[in-house]
Amino acid sequence: MSDFEALLREGEEVPVEGWDFSWFEGRATEESPSWGYSTLLAEHMARAGAALDVQTGGAEVLARIPKAPALLRATESWPPNLEIARRNLAPLHGEVVHVEDTDDLPFADGTFDLVVSRHPTTVLWDEIARVLKPGGTYLSQGIGAGTNRELSEAMLGPLPTPADQRLEERAAAAGLSIFTLEHQSLRAEYYDIGAIVHFLRKVLWTVPGFTVERYRPQLAKVHERIESEGPFVSHARRYLLKAVKGTPSDHPRT
């Protein structure tokens, strides 16, 4: 078996459940945003009385907070992640609800004083605003437009310029006032084609419908490129957003 085939098989066989990226150690790297989402999350959770994590994955990030609010809920759409998330949040007495990413949130109006979401695939602004109490906070580290474009184009060919995400406009339409909005481009390096296969299986929106067999020719070209030139470089784009339910005059900056 060639190195190429062995790496493809390895990338295919690694489980993709949960949102743990420790398998990539030594195989791929990605810069972390400077704002430190985990620290911000912990600080906000420590001050909250009732909090919701939307699209929690396996709740790996949420489970690390040192102090949980009295009411802690999370949603997740992918069934393999549900048990992982429930197990991770059990020590915090958090409950995980199966909710599709495009479905309404199954919580009453004004239930939470904090809603958070890390890397949501869909942001339902109206639903987030609805379940927040007046003056409640929405904190999110989101996926910026055109993230990992280099990797997507290596599989799909040239892509159109990504559309503006219109974050300010969508937040305002839902009744949320943005206090913080930062964007960063983060260098990502993939040291072998197995790491790329695993990433594309795990982060599904990079190449929708990805399978090794469907993209074998493109994978072969990237493998040859890595062998001759070194790591494949792409750029992940992230944004940090903090918004409050209400108008700016209701909630002056602090």
C-alpha cells in the first residue's frame, strides 16, 4: 500500500464525533484567535443565572468552565454528539436538547440571561433574541466568510467571492445591539493528506458532500504538493461578537 493510500485510509477511519481536535496534534496546526473565547466564556458563565449554548457539539469547550450557572442548557443537532455532550455536561448539571440547526429553540421567551455559540453553522438571530431576557447577552465566536477558502478551492476549483455576512444588520433586525465585533484570519497548516481527509470529514461545510472516492484526484494533487513543497496552508476566518438585547441607549458601553 502506498503512503497516499495509507494516509487516505487513516483519515477515513478516525472517528469524527465530538468537537475535539486533539487527533491533529503533529498532523495539522491552526492559530488561535487572540481574544481567548474560552476565557470569555468562563467569565460570562460565572456571572449568569441561566445560560444556553447553541450548537454545542460535544460540549468540550463548555464543559471546561469552572463555574456553571444555576440553569445550564445546550442544543445539538448531530445525534453522535448528543451522548458525548450529555456526558461532558453532567458534572455541571447541564442538560442537552436535540434541536436541528434550523429549528426554533424549544425554550420560552426570556428564559436566559446569556446565550453563547461557538462556530455555529446557522445563526437564528430572532430565536436567540427571543429566548434572551431584556438586557441579556449573546456571545459567539463565529466562522467568518471565506474560511479555509484555499482548502475548499483545492477540492472544488475557483469559488465566487464570499458574500458579506451582514452581522450588524441581522443583529439589529432581531433587536440586538452589538458591543463587540472583531475579525481575524488565522493560518492553518496541514502536514499530510490524512489530516486533510479527517478535517474535511469533520468540518462538513468546507467541502459539502465530501468523500474520499469523490475527490480522490484532487486529494492526490494535494498529496503531491505537500510531498514536494511542504505543508498545505489555508486560512481560517473567525469573528468574535458580543451583543445585548435592547438598544444602545438601554445598555451603555462599559
